[in-house]
Amino acid sequence: MRGKVFILEDDTSICGLIKVALEMNGLQFKAFTTVKEFNAAITEEQPDVALLDIMLHDGNGLDVLKTVKSRYPAVSCIMLSALAKEEHKVEGLNAGADDYISKPFSVLELTARVNARLRAKARPEKLVYGGIVLDCAAMTAELDGKPLVLNKKEFALLKCFMENAGRVLTRERLLNEIWGYDGGETRTLDNHVARLRKLGVNIETAFGTGYKL
């Protein structure tokens, strides 16, 4: 077994479907139908990834997310919800979610996103490029020995650039990986890139495509 996944979902049919898909990919799996059960289990052992429904019989998955991230920040959290509007996704991601998947979903996509979170956790704790040092465990950054004060999304964006240094990253890829957007136009990415540039990070524009470090 190469990864441990918890799911908080009160629909047992969805739990069963996910269980089969994850176990076929060699992942350990524990399912919980109530917030109370989930909270009791995560105090005993922490998973690598937590899949969290939002609308639950005994609570709200966003509240669970905030608790998990405050107590166990190393746990990657993916929201699973029928709330599929852009504002719902933005709310979940801003609350600390690492990813957001709308229902109904493909189990193949779900498995791929879980595996992506596991790969991210296996990456080096420190990234170094062009005078920038990112400590992924401590969530700190330096440029030429001076601290960079970054919010969570700025840090995630810079991390993505550093992991792909020298390669052009499309706007669509960056929006999906950092904000979970499936498409559409937004100035969010441009504003975050502008902020990183003001701090001295050398990010080039690939006109009509995206950006590269």
C-alpha cells in the first residue's frame, strides 16, 4: 500500500464506488459517514489525503476542512460536493482545500487527483532556483537571502513555477492546479503573478499561452 485516504461522505453508494477505485490503485481507504466518526479517527491516525463532502447530516465539510488544516496541515484535503458553482469552489479553496471536485465525478479523475496529491507530498521539502529558496514543509520563501512574505496561493503558485522552472505553463494549467478552475477567464492569476514580480521574482510572459519562471 502506498497511500492512506480518509473519506467523509454520508452517501454509502459513493463511498463504495470510491473504495473500489482507490483499492485497485493500491491505496488504503477508510470511510466515515458522520463528522463525529471522522474526527475521532483522525485524532488517532492522520491520512495522506482526506476526501470531504460538504453537505453532511451532522455538520458542514468546510468546518471539518478548517479543523483538519489547523491541526494537521500536512493532510491534503480534497472537497467532494454537489455544490458546483464557481463561488462554491472558490470558497472551498480559500478555506484551505488543496483541490475541489464537483459531483457527479469520474472515479478515474478522482483517483488521478488523489495520486497527484500523493506525488506532491513526496516531492523535496526544499526547492532552490535562481536565488529563490522555498521550504515546502515550513511554508517559507527567500529571495537572495531575504524573506518573501507570501499568502497561501502566492506560495503555491511560486512552488508550481519552481517545480517547472524554464518551462511555459499555460494559464489553464495554472488556474486548475492552484485554484481548481475548470476553465473561463479570470484576472486572479495575472494579479498573483504581478504580486510575485513586485517581490522580485522573474516570471516571463509567454504571450497567448501563459507564464514561465
